[in-house]
Amino acid sequence: MYYLATLMGRDDVPGAEPGSPEFEAEVAQYAAFDEAVGEVVAGGAALYPSAESRQIRRLNGQVLVTDGPFVEHAEVVGGFYVFDVENLDQVIELARQLPAAADGTIELRPIAVYTPHDVPNADWWMALLWETPEAVIAPDTPAWDSAAADHQRFGEQYAEAIRGGGALHPPSDATTLRVREGRLQLTDGPYPEFAEVIDGLYLFAAPDRAAATEIAIRIPVSDTGRTELRQVVDLGE
């Protein structure tokens, strides 16, 4: 089963910027983790700081695009992993070893539909699809089937650009994980600091932020949801 591990933390601290010595040292830690755990890593990416993000909402039929971070959040998504494991216990044992567990928070959620991706390149972008918890649609329902049809049409239209993605199970299936002073802390449910929850994600290629924004605008989301556009870090692997 695929699980999404969303890595949350602050990106306004020294060393958060890609290319800095601190960032490169952290990348080395993650590379060592990847080598140690092997093929259970089914995907993942690091993201540029949220100051360079774009937020896309729909209001009364109008598309609203704003630059910069989502200011209500002190912590933001810094990257993600996808693990291919049999159960929650296994993914917890993996996630507790990630550097983000010791100085941030990791949300674990089973993935309902997953399209694997290759190693990210410099022209890759990530669209995080956020939704209010009460508006999240459960799999195997008529509403899910209708939304899936909308996403299928989007996928067909932008097939050349799309590199991967996934749709998640409801936030009631989430587990939040931290490690503090060597002790594992687990909480049922999604990351409590966010009023919204991640409902899905896309990875796609675009030559620049303007082109990426045009694609992100076309991703189906509800009137209560939003799309967060972030550039993926090319780690040169």
C-alpha cells in the first residue's frame, strides 16, 4: 500500500534555501536514509521555500491567484515521500527515521490513487490540492467518481506535462508523527496546525512559473479548496 509522508516545518530559518551549506547537509541525510531503506521509497521531492509559492482559489466563478506563502501557517510543507509498505506500523518505523521527524512534523496518510514519478528535474512543479476537512470526498462514492472524471479529463489535456500524482484517503485516516528527545509521538488525525488538509497532489513539468500557473489553474478543485503551486528542487541525482 502506498502512504504519503508530508514533511512539515519552518522554511524561514537559515539554511532552508536550496544551495546553502545547511540545506546540502540535510540533503545528504535524506540521501543516506534513501540508501538505507531501499525500494520501499516509491517517490518524493523537496520543495523551494513557500515565499516563492502561488495560491490559487476560485470564488464566484473567478480564479484568484496570489503570490507568496499562505500567511496563516507558521509551518509549511517542505517536501514529501511516498512509501510502498504493507501497513501503518511499517510506515511509522520508516518515517520516524526521517530528519524532519526530529525538528518538524510528518503527516502520514494512505494514498487511494497513485501515479508513480521519476527523479524530479529542474523544470518540475508540484501542485498541492488543499480542502476543508468536511468537504473531502471519500473513495468509492458517487461524488468521488464524478471528481475522478474531472481529473481524468485534466490528465488527458495535460498528459505531456504531468509527471505523477496522487489522491489521498480522508484525513480521518491520517497519523501525525514527531520525535522529540528520542521519543516517538503519534497523534491520530491530520496535522492540527492546518485548518485545511491535503487532498491530493500533482507533479508536472513547465518551463517557468507563468506556464506552471496556467496548468495549476486548470486542476479541478472545489469552491472550498485551493491549489498551492511550488517549485520542486532539482537535487541532481
